[in-house]
Amino acid sequence: MNDSAFASDAAGPERIDIRSEDSIARWTGKLDVTAEQLKEAVDAVGDKAPDVEMHLKGTRATTNEDQVRQSGGA
């Protein structure tokens, strides 16, 4: 089973729209990141969800809870 937080369809991978509050809320929940982390990842690798997920996984040297705490998040 694929442990990815997203699913692709015949049209290609899902995209993350960082201009949409609904999209941000959906993807921060799916990827277990803050909105700032999500926006930084999209800026770094583009809006394709698989690319963003891989980027985020690669940048986590600590747990997400530690990263949220370090970024001043709730």
C-alpha cells in the first residue's frame, strides 16, 4: 500500500493552491505541516503534491511537532 498522503488520477498528480485557504487547510492536515512549511515547500519545488510531500519528508530532521515548536506555531 502506498503511504502517500495524496492520490493521483489519470489527469496527473494533485496540485496545491497556496492562494486558497481551503487548499492550505486540506494540505496542512494531509501532510501534517504548518501553513508556512507548506508555502515554503511549494515555493521550493512547485505545486505538485508528490513533489511537495517528498521535499517535506526530506527536510524533516526532527519530528514535525519539534519543527512546529521551533517555527513558533501552535
